[in-house]
Amino acid sequence: MGCGPVKEPQHKTMHKPEHQPMQGASPIEERTTKPSKPTAEEPTSLKEAPQEIASPSTVAHGSPQSRQAEVPKEVGLVQKEDDAKAVVSGLDKDDVNDLEVPRIHEEVKREEPKIAMKQKAPAEEESKAKQQKQPAPKKPAFDPSAFKYTTQNPGLIANINKILSKYNPNEDASKLSPLGKSYYAKATSLHQTFAELINDPNWVECGKGKDCIAYSMKDDSFICCKVVAEIPLTPIEYFAFTNSEEYMKDVNEMMKEVILIEDYKVNMELLKMVGKGMLVVSARDFVCLGHTVMDSSKGVIEKVSASIEDPRCPVNSDYVRGEIKISAMRFTPNESGGSDVIIVSMSDPKGSIPNMFKKGAPKKQIERMETVLKKYYKKFGNK
């Protein structure tokens, strides 16, 4: 028995009924079931269906009650993504884009940082590996022969060799005690202070000697002196002589004794210097930390020192404890076979000091330099 075509209603405008989902069918069944020919009761396109499906959560999952009724037990649980795709497959392209694009963008935003971190990690590991493979730049090897001398005096030569053999070009402060490390940091920083003071524009020339100029600087707390000189001795000759017992006894009339408190084996020493009293000036003592640098690539010797408080050196009531902010000297070989010398000192002798002594301190440095040379020549002969 054949079926005739469905007759169209007689009114001009057809009111399309709302889409009723197939009862008892899961989204998978709806997708696999062949659509029947459109009837008056069914819309010809999903576009004509109500816009209730605009909510992704409604489209993908529906209400809990409907999902329990729609999914048969033998089908099992369907993953959320597959379930959503099954339903969305019935939508047209524009509706799918409306649902999928925001979700895709959100997923991309979540994954971008993870991808960036994964790409960054290998790059950082590769960079670290290269750094580990590259050896640290080596310091120029210390060459004692770079420090020339012309003296023939056995005593001075012995002192020169002693200084050169004792010098440690590979300073390793990591083995020092916590107190020693703090001392080392302070002592080595004095080299930078010295360099800055040499070029300070506030120095004013205040005296001249033979191949020697003295400068002073106004300061409310310290007596400031700078001496620039040219001497005929090589750096190591002058340095060895001024660090010898002969110098302490015969030349430096201001010093009574120098006591070594500790040698830190990193070219740093802790010294206690006891001075002599003179006229109306009481005797002073100073506790100083000194550090020496010997640059064999240039033949330069630089020594810096400054006062420091140490529990092993308590204040002695027999002396006024003075303060040395910095005492530094640099010896650079020159073309004439001698040395260019720069000496800077900033000290506070504390106690009562007549102004005449304070004002005469820079000139006293010139006299001391000339005295050193005279004593040297007398002991070791003229150059």
C-alpha cells in the first residue's frame, strides 16, 4: 500500500513546530541513524530549531537526567570530548565555530607557557653546559725575574729573593676563617680606594724636593698627604729595603717596633706598629691590615694598609691608639731604570697634636723619601 505525498496546509505561512529530540536515543544513535524525509512535524534544518543549543554545556552534556536516559548501559561512558563532538557534528559550520573557537583559544593560552618553558629549558641547559666546558680565563703566570735589580749587596739580594719567594700569586681566600675573609675583603678593597685618591682633584701642591713633589688635601678628620717622586732604585730594590730590619732600625726614626700578629698567606698581614714619642707628642701605636700586589707583567709593586680593630691587639694605656684610613704606595719601573713612586696617606694620630706637625706632614714625607735614598746609598753604594 503506497503512501501519497504529504499535503501542504492551506494557509500561506507555515508555522514550524519546535524540534523535539528523539526519545530514548543517545547522541551517538542520532548521529548514526539515517535522517528520514522531512515532514510537517520536523524542521528541514537545524537552523530552524530553537536557539537553546547555544550553550556549549547544554549541547555537550545536557541535563543529568536526560544523559542517563539517552546513553544505554551497553555503550558505556563516553568521554566528554567525544560526546561533545558527536553532538556538534549535527550543527552547521558557523555554530561549530561559535562553540569550538573560544575553547581552542583558551586551550592554546593554557599550553603556551608550558611550551615556552619546554623550549627554554633545553636552551638554558645547553648554555650552562657550554659555560662549564669553557675553562676560566687564566691569570698570567707570576714571573719573579720580571722584577729587576742591579744591587750587588748580598743582604739586599737575600731580602729580595725572600720577598719574591713568599709572594703568593694564587690567592685563595676561601680557606680563611670568617674573620679572615672579612679582613681580606677590606684589605683588597683598599687598592680601589688608592686608585681613586691618586686622581682626586682636591690635592694641592704644598712642597717640592729633589725629583719629588708633595701634595695636601683639606680634611677635617685626617692628615692627608700625597708624594709623587722619581727615584733611581728599581721597584723591588726600594720595596725590599723599606721592608727590611735595617730600614726599621736606621731609617724610620718614627717607628719603635713592628710586630707581626698574623700572616694570612694570601699576601695579607696583620701588623702592630709602635711609634716613638717626640717632644710634646706622645707615643702612638697602630694596628694595621696590609695587602701587597706584585704584577710581574708590568713589574709594578703596590702595597696598601689601613687600621683595623682586632681582639688580639687591645688598647695599651701607654700609647695613644692612632688611626690610619689608608697608607698606600705604588712603584712602577720607568725608562731610566728607576721607579716612579706614588705614596698616599690619610691618618688621624688622635690625641693632642700641635697644628705645626699636622701642616708639616706632607713636607715630612719628602724628607723621609730623601732620607731613605741617602741611607740606601750609604749602605749599598751609589747606583
